[in-house]
Amino acid sequence: MSLLEMKNISKVYQMGKEELYALKDVSLEVAEGEFVAIIGPSGSGKSTLMNLIGCLDVPTAGSYKLDGKDVSDLSGDQQAAIRNEKIGFIFQGFNLLPKLTALENVELPLLYRNIPADQRRRHALEALEKVGLADRSGHKPAELSGGQQQRVAIARALAGSPPILLADEPIGNLDSKSGREVTDLMHRLHQQGHTIILITHNQDQANEAQRKIAIYDGNILSDEKVIQR
């Protein structure tokens, strides 16, 4: 079953009198439970594709169904609602609020959904347990290492049980040891049934996925299975 289905997607930006195609007639499907890497250099269109997958933007042309719902042409409020329900974001810069504890940071998406406080806390603690940081729930970001902060960010993405985890260069700000720990965690989450879409420019990181999609100049150049380690 396709969790994500894009057909003939284009994204065009108007630059004065010229039209700039960030994506050109891209079609893509991701099945439930897949671990997919989208790889490309700066300017390839991968960030535009990520923004469309994450409902941060809408396409100029084409159709996009996410978890069975057509999300091709949503208003800003509708996009925000879909993002909060369907996508768990993992960012390169962690994006944790410095004055909140790890637990409070993980609770945030649930707060926006108006989930009662006791349920929020339970779900957040379960998510921290999943990433091995239940014992750091009362720590603020400055009291955690970079790798621990990224694991808190992953717990935040997991807390609302979204259908898709969308990871944008998740180890880009980490040293090699912390990066390896985060990558191993993503493998475990995939083995537990989570659908993961990884955006990266790093070939080694892309090879950690189950499937690798190369994008260049707004076009998908290749879509191949990766031999698993």
C-alpha cells in the first residue's frame, strides 16, 4: 500500500520574467514501512521535494496523496494540521526549545493537538524510552550532547505516532560516533515498522537506507534498492 503517492509533480518559481523549475514532472511512491533516502547535491531539488512531502509547500502542478488524502492544494492552516498529524520531522539543527526539558520538548506536537496533559506525558515518556533517553527526561538541551539532542528530536517526531518520519540531514551536525548512534537508532525504528524518508547529500548515509532515490536538476535520475548491511 502506498503511503505517499506523487504524480507528475512540478514546482515552478517565477524569477522576474523567467520561470525556474525546481522540480519537473516528478512521480514517486513510498510504501508503508519503507526506509527511503533521497539524495542529491545542493540545488538538485531535494529540499523542494522535502518541502512538498512535508506539506510545507504545495506543487505548481501534479497530484500528491499522503496516507490516502489529496494534499496537493491545501491552505496554510490545512497544511499545518496535516503536518502535525501525518509527519514527524527530524531536522539537522535539532530545533529544540532551550528553556524546555527533553520531556516538554517531546510533548510539544501533542500539545498542538490538544491532547490531555496526562496522555501527553505518557506518550512523550514512551517516545523517550524508545530512543533510550527516559533517564534524561528532565534535562534541558544545553545539558545534553549533540547526539542526545538529536535523539530527543527523534522522540518528538515519534510522539504523535505519525505515518512518516521525515529526516532532513539528521546527522549533519554530529560527530562520527554520535552520527553512527543516530543512524543505528533509525535502523531500529525502521525494523519496528516506521516509515522513514531521509533527505541527504551524503552517499554513505543514503546507502544506509533500504531504497535510494537520486535527484538532480529537478528530475529523478535513479530509484534503486540498496543492498542491506
